[in-house]
Amino acid sequence: MKIDILTLFPNMFDGFLTESIIKRAINNKLVTVAIHNFRDFSDDPHSSVDDSPYGGGAGMVLMPQPIFDCVESLKTEKSKVILLTPSGVPYKQKKAYELSQEEHLIIICGHYEGFDERITSLADMEISIGDYVLTGGEVPAMVLADSIIRLIPGVINERSHIEDSFNENYLLDYPTYTRPSDFRGMKVPEILLSGNHAEISKWRYNKSVKRTQERRPDLLK
């Protein structure tokens, strides 16, 4: 898979791409991630990428020309273009699985007060990572890339993501424990020490249902 990310702040991705599982996936050539500063594509003498909105209003709006030119320099018939915006479709694990099957993703990070609406014509989909507003699309781009890359075959053990929250019946994950079995009086449930795998599976399922009912009842609907 190849992922191209368009941003005005490429240095924000330095740590993200050089640590942990993402670094290993890149080193093992399971994914290629390239960061592009779309300011480099501006045809303005001062490399401007934003301007005040027609009709008035607060803030600055990203102009179409630099982003159009940057996307068009990268896009092929196999590309899927994603626009990150608070008004996009809420991002879910199912979408992460779908996107992990693509060959090429182009992710556009917004900034300032938003996009010129004509930029949306470039996008195959508009995505939001939650009902809140951030200073830019860089953090959401990392969220998407991380959630997608870990699903690429060979990046992590398949069982690790199959048993994740939101996968089986959209339940939250069950509680997990490790050594010691008694830490400051807080003990690991006896069932997990029993070796009875059928009963352990039943306990885990029941705990998943209970946790989902308490914390995310909307998922059960």
C-alpha cells in the first residue's frame, strides 16, 4: 500500500513515521508513506495557500489551486482521495478495514478555517474522526494511517486486530490482566487462572457485553 498525505506541517509526522509498528511496517516495505507540503505547489509569488472567504467571516480559507495541483500530481486510477473535515462521515473500524484493502490513499489535511468548497470535488470520501474541531487535519491523518496500516497483512498478528473492540458484534473489548495475579490487593479474576478456555471465552464475552452496555450502549443498537 502507498499513502500520500498532503499537509502544511510535514514535520508533525516525523515521530509518527519513525516509531513503533508504523516504522516497522515501513522498514518491512509493507507500506510506503510520503508527506507532501502542498505549499510547494502554490503558484502565488509568496507561496500563499489561503485567503479570506468571499462574503466575509472569521479566519482564512484554503485555496483550491495548490491542493488541486498536488493531488493531480499524485493521483492514478487506483487512488482513493480522502478529505479530512469535521463535516465528514464519522470514521469507524469497518471503514478502516475497507481502506486497508486499497492500493493507494491520498489524505488531505485541512487547516485554518476550512477548505474552499471546490476542493471537495477532488475527494472520493470526506471523513471526520469525531464530533470536535482540531487546529488541523494532521492528527486525524495520523489516526487514519495508524488504524489502516495495522490492518495490512503482516504488520501485526491477524488475531490481534480480529479481537479488537468494534470488530465482533461491535462490542468493546473485554478486560485483560497480566502478572502479578495480586497487585496491591487487586486480584485477577479466578476464572482467568483456571485454564478452562471455554469458560474463559464465556466470561470474556459477558464482560464485553456488560462493558458495552455501560459505556457505549449506542453500539448495541
